[in-house]
Amino acid sequence: MKTKAAFLKTILLIITSATFTGLWAQPSTADPDHACLNSTEDYWVTDTPGSTYNWVLSGGGTITQGQGSSAIRINWTTTGTFTLTVTETLASTSNCTGAPVTLNIIVNPLPVPTATANSPFTGGDLNLIGGPDGMASYAWTGPNGFSSTEQNPVITGVTDAAAGTYTLTVINSAGCSASTTVDVTINTVDLPTAVANTPCVGGDLTLIGGPSGMASYSWTGPNGFSSTEQNPIITGVTAAAAGTYTLTITNAGGGTASTTVDVVINPLPSPVITGANPVCQNTGGSTEIYSTPANAGSTYNWTVVGGTLSGQGTNQIAVLWTTPGEGSVSVTETVISTGCTATATIEITVQPAPVTSGIYHN
């Protein structure tokens, strides 16, 4: 009977073992598995009621909960390749223990995102620059409901509502994610100003840019003009210098804005003198007339060498030639509205009057 009982017990153990062969712990994911540094991950096997489970982690993190059960949680704190082993013990078979099951786990480092931005003026473009390159995905969020999946999005025509904190989240090829932020300022004061004088042809054009204290100034204009000075001066201008000049300023935050000024180059008057030449030295009080075309809005200033004049301030004078030799007539015309002046001169030959001797009679 003992032999028969022992035989039956052996058969029962074989049947029991066969019955529970499929209940030993089995891996539930591909080997190797992947995790991210500083992440908390769950691992499990198919639960067998009444069984206990012993989990062993080779390193890289800490089992924070679930030891003894079919599911555990690990907090990964170190990058590298580690092993996670579980051994199942079946209480229903007098604590029979199955073969250990092992999963290799690679703990990947987190990406290190970077986020920078310029500080545009109201109405300008906000440039958000994300890094590093080569990430699997980029996700920006920010004020005023902004979101974008571009690495370097641009928001055009910004308002004050675009100011604030922008968050960039990147995911690398291993599926690990990390986030960073950048604070954006929208400049609403110190907008650029550009003024200029209105010189005459041959004068100096002075361009005045503002505000002071900007990181850079950039002027462009007609006739191929460019300058990086805040207040450039163009000397001896011609009519080709007339037109629109553009000033672009850049502030310390990299924000840029532009403005324009229209420049007028005033033409010079062109006086021309007409009148007698040569002339005779006058001995009887008669005069010669000299004139230049009359232009409304102009004044005239005459100078005579070798005689005296009348009619100063008008476009026509009368000259009494008194001194023989080389004389001259000059007129300076000034345009009252612009202050532009020009002078014309003609050289006059003053011929001496004859000297007649006394009258004799015999």
C-alpha cells in the first residue's frame, strides 16, 4: 500500500507540474526593453492566484512598490543596461519554484533641450529657436494659445499678448522627452525714429536716427547709400540723393524694427545776367540796365565793381559806370522757401570817356 501510495503521489506531482507549466512568470515585452532616465515604469507578468513573485533588479534604479506581487514599479535613476529578473513560487504545489525569467532593460539618457527667442517690437516677428537638432519631435506652447510642432517657429506681426513664457518639449529617437522654457519680451516702447534735413544741391544731408542706445543701426537709401552710424552725414549731395531712406534698429534683445524718412534735395536757382558790355565811362549821368529773370519767391542781391547801382533787391538794376577799366556785375539769387542760393557774374569792360581840351577860337 505504501508503494502504491508513493506511486500515486508521484503521478499527482507530474500531473500538477504539467498543469501549471504555463503559469510560470513570462516576459511581456521584447528584449531588450527601453526606459528613460528619471522615469517611473511598471513591469508585470501574468498573475497566478496564490503565487508569490521575487523580483531582482541588477541596478539603474529602485523597485518602489509591488515586490512579492506579479506587478512592480521601478524608478530609473541611472543610465545604462540592466537586468530585471522575476522568480515565481506556486503555493498550490507545495511552494514549487519556476525558472527565473529575465528582461534586459536599456535606460536611455534624456535629451537636453534649448529654447531661445528674440525680443521683437510690436508688429515685428518673434523667432523661437529650439534645440538640439535631430530630435524625433518638437512641441512648443505659449501665451495667447500658441502651439507649434516646428523646431524653429516664427510668429509674425506680434502684439503685446505674445509676451510671456514659451515651453519647448522635445522627444529623442529613444522616446525620451524633456522640456525647457524661454521668457519672451515684446518691446512696445522706443520705436525707431528717422528725420532728415532738406539740403540744397551741393550741401550736406544729415540723417538722424533714434532712439539712442540701440545695439545697432542700419541705414539704406537712394543712390546705393548705406551706413551703420546712428546719425550719418552725406556731404556735397546731388539730386540723386533724394528719395526714401530706411532705418533699421536692433535692440539688445535682438528685436528689430524699421522706419523711413523721405528726403528732398532742393535745387539751386540759376540766375543769368543780361546787359550792356562793354560800356563807356559815364560823364553825363546816364545808366545801363542789367537784369536776371524774375522768379516768384526769390530775392536778389547785386554787387557792382566800377560803378554805382540803383534798384537793389529786385531782378533789375541801373548802373552808372564811373571808373574806367575792368568792372563786373554780380547777382546772388536766394529762394526764400529753401534758402538755396546761386551767384552769377559777368565781367564788364568800362571804356574811358574821352577828355576834350578847351575850345579855342582865333
